[in-house]
Amino acid sequence: MGIPGDASIAKQAEKPVLSTPPAAGGAPPDVRSLAFALLGTFVLRSASYGAGSIIPIFLGLKNRTDPEVTAGLASFVAVTFYAAELLAAPIFGGLSDRYGRKPFIVLGPVFGGIAIQILGFSSVPFVLALVRILEGLSTASSAPATLGLISAQTASSPRVRGRVMGFYEAATVVGLASGAAVAGQLYERVGVPLAFTLLAAIYALAFGLFLFVRDHPVRSGLAERAHGSGVLKRLANPRIMRFAPAWLAANAVLGVWLNVAPFLAAGTPDPEQFLMGGYSPGQITATVLVFGVVFTVGAIAWGFVLPRIGRQATLLFGVTGLGFTSVMLWVLNDIAPRRADPLLPLVAVMVALGVFVESGFTPAALGYLAEIAEEHAEDRGSVMGVYSVLLSVGQLVGAGLAGRFGEALGINGLILLTGLLTLVAGFTVVLLGRGERRHARRVSAARAPGQARIEPAEG
């Protein structure tokens, strides 16, 4: 799918935007380091969401006998995680540009391991919040540094970058899903605190994998220029600001479903809502695993399609998939009074199809940020730290709103909220396309003989 009259812009968008030479000097990617970084990301996310999924399920089970434990409490605990990530990501991203990326990649599992051990001692709300804060620091440390590494290593090939970004998101999402599945089984079979000790072993595995990542120091000139610049400065970039509402809305959807939906699914059953059936931890986490597998396959597939159809078309497909998923979830939840309805399997398949299509949004968004990072090669970690900032803000907003919507309408409230966020994302993506076409024309008009080559961005 293309934009009429802009075929040349779509083709040019397959090339990287460069205002400064790549930090890697055009050298081929370090495949070994990329592989260990992606594998370590998968394991780290597994451990992180393993703990993160146990908490709302634990609160949901408690809600069956204690009505004082509400969706609002589950929302509050989730918000502490994203607040910590939001505040720390700019700091860690900037430091990774100055002192190297590997130390901050490795620091992530250290924070997580400490957090999970604290969780084994107590489950009072204050301790749950402290645990999520430490896990937020874990993500804030590792994510910007890892994305900065990927951006630097794939600077010479936008096609490779699109695929690696797809693999990164796949590692993230399938890590979250598999971590939830493992945690659910541990919760049911061995109980606490042994389950948390075993999750700490997963953090240790991530630490070991990250040790094999080779750090590639930033050239001294770039490191000096990076000092004093950071994620907040890069957020003021007009191209990032144009895209921010869509990225925030998409991440808010994740915040809604990953943090409050498990609480509602495990809590007091509602006979009028199929997705509020008082399900067991194993059933809930197995569902999260299926979501992760479908999303992962989709993210990988879109990583290959993205260079062919362009970023704008991929973003539009992703938003359309999100809207379709919202409608199918409403249909699925409405089947509650008719659980033997023969349409149930078909509707479930339609939900999975929507998840597959919507998964294209994230690799396209990551590719967009990586493209902007090449305009500021001295600040790759800071620019890619924008990923963590917008991820944190979006999921913080989503988790915060989900508490209110969930208390009022249950899962139907989460579906309604998802539909509203989809409208925000769709409107922003349409405006982004127009803005990027204007940007491309300005860059083309400003190019003069003898200047360093600058390729216009896609609309």
C-alpha cells in the first residue's frame, strides 16, 4: 500500500537518514553481539514480566474474598513500575552514550534480581510497589542501551535494521508472554517464596548472556558532544513530537491489558462477561503466552514486509489491526451468557488475527526512532531512550486509566478504553504521514552539491 504521488519518497525512505556518519563507520553489524543482546533481552523480559504478572493475579485472587482489593490497587502498583522507568530512562540513556552501553545493559538484571528477592519476603502493597520500582529501574537501564547498540550496529543497512528491530520487539513480547506462562505455573506448583527464587535464576541467566555482548566505544568526539544532551532534549525533536501521541496510545493499550486485565480475569467472576470468569493463574498466563506467540510471529513477519511497503503503510495496518482487535474482544466478551456458542472459537481466531496485524506498528515505530537516531549519531542512546520514555508514559497512562474503567465496567471498560486509544493512534498516524512528506520535501530542497548526503524520510 502506497501513497498516491509519493512513490519516490517511499523508495527513498528505505535508506537511512544521515546527517553525521554512522558511529560504526559503515562497518557490518557485529552479529555475535546482536544475537546475545536479543537473547538476553528475551530472558530479561521473561523474568521481569514473570514477577509482574504474578502481582495482579495475586491481587485478583485476593479480591475474591476481600472486596477492599480493587482494580485501582492493581493499577497503582503497575503505575509505580512505569513511573520508575520514566524517570530513570533519560538518565541511563544519556550515561550509556558517555560511558558505553554494556555496563547499563548488564545493570538491568542486577536491579531485577534484587527486586524479586524482596518480593519473596512480603506481599503487602508497599513492598509490591517497591518491587515494581526496582523492576522499572531494570528496564530503564537495559532498554535504551540495548536499542542504542542495535541502532549503531545497523546504521549501514536500513533493511537489516528493520529486521533486527522486529526481532527486538519479538524478543520483548515473547519474553513477556513466556515469563507470564512460567510464573503462572510456578505460582500454582511450588508457591511462594520458592517461585520468586526460581525467577531470580532467570535474571542471573540474562546477566550471563549480556556479558557476551561486546561494547563498541563511541568515538571521543561524539562522546564529548553527547555530554549534557539527553532524552528530554531529543523529545523536543519535531519529528518525534509528531509521532509521540500515536506511540503513547499504542503503549497505553499494553498498559491496560498487561496490568489490569489479569486482575479482572482472576478476580470475582462476572457471569455477564466471558473474560471475567474467575480464571486460574495457569489459564491466565497461558492466554498471555498465546498472545505473545502471535504478536512475535507478526512482528517478525512485519520486519520483512516493512522495507517493501514503507513505514507509513505499516503503521496504518497496525492501527487498523488494533481497532479490529477491539471489536472482536467486545464480541468475545459478550458471548459470556452463551459459553457454548459455536462462534466462540471463530471469534477467538479473529482476535488472534487482529493481534497479528497490529504487531506491525511496533517495528515500524522503532525503525522511525532509529532513523531519527542517525540524525544525532552522538546521542543514539538518548534518542533510543525515547522508546523507554514513551513506553513508560504510555503504559503508565494506560494502567492508570484502566483502574477506573475496570472498576466501573470490568473487561468491557478495558475494551472501551482500547477503542478510544485506537482513535488517538489512528488520527496521529494520518497526520504523521502528511508531516513526514513535508519534511522530506524540505530536506530535498535544501540539499546542495557537495553536502553530505541526506536522505528524506518517508511519509
